[in-house]
Amino acid sequence: MIDRLPLVHRLRCGALLAAALAAPAGAAEKFHIEEATVDSVHAAIQSGATTCREVVQAYIDRARAYNGVCTALVTADGRDIAPARGYVRAGKPLVFPTRTVKASTVLPDLERYRGLPLDYGRMEATVSDPSVMAQMGMRIGLPDAGQINALETLNIRGERSVTCKGAFDAPPGTPLPAGAPAVCEHFRQQPDALETAAALDAQYGRKPDLAALPMYCVVTAIKDPYDTRDMRTTANNDVAFAMDAPPGDATLVARLRAQGAIIYAKSVAHEFNGGPGNPAGGAAKAKTNLVAGGQGMGAWAGQPCNPYDTTRVPRGSSSGSGPAISANLAMIGICEQSGASCQGPASRSGIAMLLTTKGIIPDNGGIGYQWFNDRAGIHARTLADAAHVLDALKDPQTGRYDDIRDPFAAVPAALIPAQPYASFIVDAAALKKSGRPLAGLRIAILREHMVKKTRNHEAISAQIDSEIKTVLRDRLGAELVETTPPGYPDDPDVANLRYSFSDALAELLPNLMPELFSRRDPSGKLYFAVPGWDVTSADYLLKLSRHEAPLTAAVDITNFAGFAATPCVSTLCADFAFDINRYLAARGDARIKTWADWVAHAKFREDKSRAGAENWIAFKDHEQAGKAERLARSYIARLALLKVMHENGIDAFVHPENTVPTPKILGPNVGAISLDGITPFFQIPRVVVPAGFTDVIYEPQYALNPDATDYVPVLAPNTPKTRLAHPMPIAITFFAGQGEEPTLIKIGTAYETATHHRAPPPAFGPLR
């Protein structure tokens, strides 16, 4: 009967079924991990319905079934290739498709193309382990693949390290084979996930000490850049370390481990999170064209796919973490966000995300990432579970989150609530008791992220607008106000802000960054030009600060991070090679001691990445302009935001996480909304919660540019409106000022409890 229902209804039925399977019953009934929560796992262990080892084994079984290759190579001729096998995961080697896709079926007018050679798909031996193969070059997602390639490495003896693979990771007490690297003797002393779970069972049985171990048997996947002492850590790059597992854990990993979590897997990610970038002006140049696959992939682990439609991206760069949690391949994911790379995969994968104020979660022990806007985040199927994880990351001795190895973790004590973060959760009982739990809160709709730039922005923008009004306001009792950007019609049903972000910048910039008003674009025009005013004059700046002169409408809350900024040699003004060398000095590998060593022993996801990597070796401008300005802008942006919140009595902001339908792997993307200029840059917290599904799309296409040297994404006026065969998740997101995690958890969990929009991907249900 369920199969005859529309797919959206089937998704909801699947969620209810999975929840029923996960609910702890009597000891005679088997516990199912699908849609399991922290509380349900604990209850099932206490009831005798399962053991910790059985829980971990169930996740391994799901990885064996669902964590394989989901992409096919795009080749010049579309001919079949020879069978190839990759690295072992969950007890079996990866098996790659032999059929390929002819490039002319993906790229129109290919015979007219005159650009750099295309990076056609091919199989190549890996650098890390020449005995195994990996897909390289262009690839697309396989329809209904039944696999999502979300977990890169599983913490299973014999496959958790390439250096110490197979018999080189034999259990202690058994001899190592001749030729085993000496480091493997120490490495193999560490228990794997199953052995750790068995030890917990032996010590606690049905009576785990949940006060001391709140993450007891919570099966956790860690984004690859974060160090894990018992698993390979290479930032998802194919690089041959002398010992691919680092000597210690990142602080957040160590704390989860100490709280009883099972550090179970490393999730697939974009190489080096956002890639190495490229310090312009170097000698090395890319020799091929087009991104190899989709968003969030690397040379070692390949391309992950969206669990709701395996032809589409999960979004990057925490691209394996979101799908892994969504498809029940792990309970909790630790992601990393520099731009939108935690929130994007959460939104596209139908799960929740919690990103804290910068510094609350220690961020040390990550490959090349200790910059002011980079931070770890939490992926979970519910925001309530994410709040439990955040509580567990607190240092049990000091009651704080700080770590001497992370300078940004020295946050003021006042930013941390005295009570647990989980105490702010609005669950079903609290919702029933209070009726309207958000009464008294004022939430501002950020309309800048709801402007309908193309027809592809219309459906999701309208759907989230309805959710905001019918759920947050009418059902939960929040008061709404809205921003009024150009391009979005003033909503008569919602009051306007009386003091805007532009008002705040008008007061702050003339005093704190007046030099911005003299900056010119490449054509020589002033960035901040206002007709009829000399914006470089002291008189203008004085009048602007007093609201007697206008500020250009070209700068707003979404683009202030980069508007009229001092040019930098990389996208984020970060010194990539410096960060990597600093990390490598602490890691102490016998072979990879510097970034130059890394490049010499590595393969990159695409030629463009290798060119950038080589240019970083020669980079000398370590005092590059723009670094300090970025930090100053972050501070000013945060001041402006807090002033807007104060003047308008705002408790939090809300908007769609994205209004553009999920693009295909190797597919064009038109009208993408930049979401990385607020939360990470302002160093403030954000949560993401599932908000339902959409099946509306105007599918963009590729077209040759005028000189036929490149392919560009286009959405032609005659592109028809179509229905997605597999409805895709959409999400609502909330952000607020530093230290306002309790408010965001309250709002997000109230919305989550009132709507129950989370529905697991139908193709990845319980194993039979």
C-alpha cells in the first residue's frame, strides 16, 4: 500500500517506520539503528535490546551495503573500461563501474570546444597504495546507485590505515608479518571500533554510566581533516605519509572519545576542505579544464552522492558527513565550516546542523585550519542530538570548552550558559505544555536570501516563507519582522525593520574603516559611489555617520565580507602553506615534513588543484595585504549585526538555507546564493533544521562561451518546469549573536518538534 503513495508521503511513512524500528522495546525485540537517537541507543542498551558491539556491527553492515562507489566516468568515447578495485571498506574492496558515459551526452557542441584539454574520466593507481585504483577526472552520479560513498575510512582493524593495512594491523599478541613498518607495532595496540564497543559492553553491560559517559556508544564520523590517532588523516588527499594516522587526536575527537563515543569513521570531504587555492602569479598553471566531478570530492576517496538522488551533489565541503548521517551510516558527524560547508550538506541531506560561536568548540588538530572563520560543526538527524553532543564536548574538569592549543577557544566565560545546552531543547512534552514556546521572541526574516533571481529560486523561497509564517508565527508564537532588500517585494503581512544593516554600517564605517570609501574597482570607479556626493570627502563621511547622507546600496549584510576588500592572493586571505607547515611540524611524520614534501608525494583531485599546490611552495608573500583587514571587517560586521538586533529587539534571524535546487554531479548550477558571508565571517552561531521537500526544478544546462574555450551554466528562458523524480530536502536556518546558542537551540528544536520534517532517504532503508 505504501508503494502506491506519492513519494513525499512515502518519505514521511519511511520516517515513521524507521522511528518505530529505532524505538527501544522489550529485550526480546531486535533494536534497529535506523533513525536512532542518542537517547534511544542508551535506552535500548539498558533494556537489553542490544549491546554496544551489536550497534557498531549494524553500522558496519550498513556501510558494507550502502557505502560503495556511486559515480561513473565521463570519457571521450563512452567505451567500457576494464574492471578495477579500490581500497577495502567495511570488509570488501570498492568495485568501480566498467561502463562510462560519453562526454558529448553531457557537454553540448563538444566538437566546437577549443579550450584546454578536458579532464576525461579514467582509472588510476593511487599514490597512497599503488595496489588499488581510484576514479580520476570527470564523472557523473549514477541514477539510483544504491550507494553514496560517504565514509572514507572505517575504524576496522586492517583497513583503518594504509600504512598498516591488512595483516600489518593484526591484533596485539599475534605476530606481525615480515616487512611490516615499525610504526605498526604501536598503531595496532589501539583498539578498533568493534573492540572498543566490546570493551564497553564488558565493563558496563546494561548499566552504562551515562552521567560520566553521555556519549556512550554514540557512533561518530569525523571529517577527514581532523586528526584521529586510530585512523588515516590526510584531508581526503591521496598522499603517502610515512604513517598516515597522526600521533594524537584533535581535541574535539579526544573529548568525544573520553565521553564514551565510538570514533567510527572518517567522512569523505573536499580535498583540504575548500581546496588548496592558488596564490596568483606562480609559474604552475592548470593544464586541463572542468571540475572533475561535483562538489566535495578528493583524489583518495572520490565523489560522494546525495542519498535522496544519487545523480546530485550533497554539496561541499563536508560532503560525506551530511549523507552519512542522513542515510544512517553513522549517528553523529563532525563537520567543518569555512564558508557554508557544514550547513550545505545538512540542508541537501535532510539533517540538522549546529555551528557554534567561533571558539566554543576547540578547532585544533585540523589540517591547515585555524583561521578566524573556520570551525567544527555538528551533524545529526535531530538538532536535539546535536545539542547533546555540544554538551559532551565541554571539558568535564574545567566546565569550559577552551584549549590552550587553539587561540580562538579563549572565549569569555559569559558566552557559555551555566546550564546544559540540552536544557534549552523544546521536545514534544515541552511543546504540549507551553503551547506557544516561542511567544515573546522576535525573529527577523533575512529576505536577502529569498530574492527570486531566477525561476529556480521561486518554489523554495515561497515554501520557506510559508513555513516561517505558519509554523514560527502562527503555531509557535514568535513575532516576525523582515529586512527589505531590493528585489524582494515588501510583505504587508510582516513588519519591517526600523533600523537596518545599512544604517549600522553608515555609523560604523566612517569612523572605523573610512579608507573603504576611496577604493576603486578595476575600471577606476569608486566602490562606494553615491550620485551627487563626494564619498571621499570628510564632509560626506561626517554626514553619513549622522544619517544625513546615503550609503551605497551596493553593500549589504550578505556581501560586506568581500565588498571593496583589499585583494588577497587566495580566496580567504589565508596563508595555506604556512598553515599546513605549522600542522606538519606538530605531526612529525618521517616523510612529509613540509608542504613541499606533501606535494612531492601526492596526487590531487584535478590539475587546477595541483597547480595551486605547486604555487604555494614558491609563495613568499607571507605578509600579504588583506589578512588584518579581514579580521577587522569581521569585527565591524558583528558590531553592525548586534546593533541591528538591539535596535529592533531581534532575538534571531531566519532564512532558507538555500533556494536553488540541488544541482547534478558535474552539472551546471545557476543562481547559487552565497551563504558564507555571514555566519563564519561574523564568528556567530547558526543552526539548520529540515523544512520539507521540493520536487520543482528548471534544470540548467551547459553552453559554450562565445569563443568556445569553456562551458558555462545557463538557464534558458524556454527551459521547462519539470518535476524531480526524487524530491529533494530543503532546510530552514537560524543565526544570532555570539553566545546565543541557547536561543537558537530553543527556536530550532521547537520548529523541529512542531513539524517533524525529517524523513530518511527511501533508497537506504533497513537492511533485509
